[in-house]
Amino acid sequence: MLWAALSLHIFSVVIWLGSLCFLSAILYPVLEVEKQSGSEVNEHLHRRLMPFLWLSLWTIGITGVALYIFLPDFIYGREFETWLIPVHGKIVLFIFIIIFSMRTNRIYAMYRKAKTNSERAQYLLIIARTIRITILIGIVTVLLAAWEAISTM
């Protein structure tokens, strides 16, 4: 059970972080160079990619809770240990990731309602900046996971 939850957890993190990196490093720069911030390709990619991003976040959250509760090292009422510092740091950062993801969705809804290409370009810049911040938080979270793995050995 733990192995399956850990595998799903890691796979979801890779999908989520990889999708955000694709948006930030490939799609948005291409759209900016091509001056097509309101293109059909952008709409289509977002419509297809967003469910995967949210599914990945839900899977990360659910498997993360399962791993936290069913981890062999975790015993209720046990004295606080140093490996719990990165665990709690990951929980806090995951909450920030959810907040920034919700903000990105809200800005994207405004982007879709924008009438002019200049408005759309401005919203696209805000979305790209928010995604870059989310990627940074995700990388810090992965580093905390590495710290946790090292400290439990």
C-alpha cells in the first residue's frame, strides 16, 4: 500500500511540475514571440492540460496524507523528531501551491473574457509569473522531500 501511494505521489509530482515547466518554458515564450496570446492553440492546450494539473494536485494531496498517516516511522503521540520539520514544511508549501494554482485559474478565467489582444497579453504575463512562482515553491518542496528522505535513513 505504501509503495503504491509513494509511486503515485512521485508520478503526480513529476506530471505536475513537468506540465508547469512546459507552460512556463515552452508555451508562453513561443506565444509571446509569435504574438498570439489569444490563439486557439493556447486555448486548446490549457483546456487539455488543466484537468491533468488539478488531478495531479489532488493525487499529491491524497497520497501525501496517506503517506503521512501510514508511514512506519509515524506513531501518534511520539516525541517530535527532526524528520517532521521537512514534512510540515511540505504541508505548508503544498497549501501555497494550491493557493497559487487557484489564483492562476482565476486569472486565466479573466484572460478568456478579455476582449483585446493587449489585455490577453497582460493576463498571460501575470499567469506566467504566477506559474514561475509555483514552480519555485514546487522545487523547494521537492528539496524538502529529499531532506526528509535523507533524515529518515
